[in-house]
Amino acid sequence: MTDVDATTPGPLQRLGAQVVRAGRGIRWYVTTLMGDRAYDVYVTHLRAQHPDANPLTERQFWRQRTAEQDRNPGARCC
């Protein structure tokens, strides 16, 4: 019998946890960079800053955002 605590993670468990954490960080970065989280950020902001306002539907939000980008292209590649 060994004196190893059953709740102490082993080296493979720690490595696995680090890989999962890195994967989540990469996923967050890519989805943020591509704008996939824009609607969630909009709803969170609206609820925090304007609690009495009704948020746009996701479809309305993306249509409005696309129209705004077409009117003011700014610094984008296409």
C-alpha cells in the first residue's frame, strides 16, 4: 500500500487539465477574434447598462451589424 492521497491529481491528470485549459483559451480567442461572441457581448452589455431595454433578436442584431459595416467599412480587409 502507498501513502498517496486519492484526491491528489497525478501528472497525467495535471497535464490533461492544462491541455483542456489551453484549448478553452484558444477557442475563446478565435471566437472573439472572428466576432462569434458579438451578440452575447451585446446582450450582456444591454442587460447591465440598460436593464429596461429589450435586446434585439439575434437575427436583427446581425442584420444591423452587417448593414453598419457596409455603411462604414473602416479598416477591414474586404
